[in-house]
Amino acid sequence: MKRLFGTAAVVLSAALTLTACGGGDPLTSASASPATTGSGSGSGSGGGRAVVGSFDFPESVLLASIYAQALESKGVTVEEKPNIGSREIVYDQVKSGGLTVLPEYNGALLAFIDPKTTAASKDEVNDELKAKLPAEVEILDSAAAEDKDSLTVTKESATKYKLTTIEDLAKISKQNAVGGPPEFKKRREAQFKDVYGLEFKEWKPTGATTADAVKSGTVLTGNVFTTDPKIVLNDLVPLEDPKNVFSAQNVTPLVNKAAANDTVRTTLNAISAKLDTQTLVDMMKRVAVDKDDAAVVAKDWLTKNGLAS
């Protein structure tokens, strides 16, 4: 079994750090690089070859490492390209065949393909994706594991301003700032205004420090992801989203249809069948808080679940 690492991805990631977050998990990138198990090229033991990429945030790197190590255990020669960039960059690489596999989030992917979608549930989202994705790519089975977008505030702010839902922010948004990845304003400004009447005073590109920015008061609210252990550690409160601006966000493999063989498909579907939200939260605590290496965390989970030896 062989794993290759794309040095070009590392260079690209460095160039993008100041301008693009992965769409964007707010956790830091420490201890998120995969471990090397070898190098080489060509097909691996009849399992074929796959290039596994990730967005530039730790949870995506972790999921990509899970995919890569599971595929290697099935004899696939794997090249890993972690930390490439945001969806605006990475999606086209799957479509072109530069990447074989990308761990995606179904709702975010659909919103990227069709910003006007109203699909909310996992099944609704996946049905639309299957109908709207271009012929070059396809989604495989979604996991129960879900990492949803949220607008999150401190417990103190929730009490002071009587904030329970995103809609409650409308009365104070014009006087306050919101934080998130650099793409957050472009992706969500019009939607927040149309659906909830939100018009923030400022949109700050807090990126990987969003949860910390909320805690410190740099922003009133921020796009913190629901598997972020900092929600619990910093006593933050995700606001309810009754009008489903943030749809289902199940972890879902996106593959290049021509490049992904049957081994790739069955292996990734087996991962989705066993990955749930609490497990993802627990693994991300190890990566983001305990500073364990993502490849080690991935290997532990795969071994525990009989998906790799």
C-alpha cells in the first residue's frame, strides 16, 4: 500500500491562507496533517489509484485521512492533497479529475451548486444533488455524521439580548459584527437579509478564530460549526434556525465518476455507514483540543470499526 503527498497542494494552501478558508471550519490547523506511510506511483495491488483531497480546515483533513487510510487498506494507491483551499477552488478539481475523492457536506455543496435551493433534510438535499450535479461527479452515501453551520453567540449575549433563534438577531444586527470564513459574506449576506432581515454592521473574516472571536466579543455572532469543541469549552450558544437557512450538512463523499472504481465506492460507503455526529465531535476534540495528529486519530477510528488493519 502506498500513499503519495501532493507538494503542489501544500504550496497552494500557503498561498491561499490569507484569502480563503475551507468553507470554513473555525478550528485551527494544528496537528491536522496526515502521517506519511510511503511514496510511489501506479496501481496498488489491483485496487487502482485515487487522489484524495481536502478543504483547508482540520475536520476536512481528518475525514480525508480516514478515506485515504481506508482505501489504502483495500489495496488502493493513494495520493493525499490536504489543505487545498475553499470549495470555490476544490470543487473544480474533483470535476476535472485532478481529485478522485473529496469529503463534502451535502447541504453546503448543494447551496454552492444552487444558491436558491430550499431543500432542508438529508434526503431532500441528496435528491437535488443527484439531479443537479454535473455528469463528471457524483455523491456517494451520506453519513449520519453532520457538521452544521450555525450562528453562535456567547451565553451572556443570549441572555442580554434575549437571543434564541437567528431571527432574534434582526433587532441588533445593524449595530454589531458577524464573523466567519472569508467567503461567508458572499455566500450568506443576501440570504440572511431575505430570510431573517439581518443586516450586520460589519462582516469580519475571522476564519479559524471565529469561536474565539465570539468569546472575546470581537464579533457578536459567528459562523461556528456544530462539531467544534469550542462551543462547549467556551460556553457558546448556537442559535436555532427555524427557517432552515442552514440545511442538512451530512458528511458525504464527492467523487469523480470516471476515476472512482468499485473499490473506492464500496470502501467510502462503508465509512459513511459507521460515522455518526458524536464520533466526529469526539475525534475533533482529539485533533483541536488534545492536539493529536489527524492521521493517528483517523487510524484509531478505522481500526476500532474494522475498516482498516
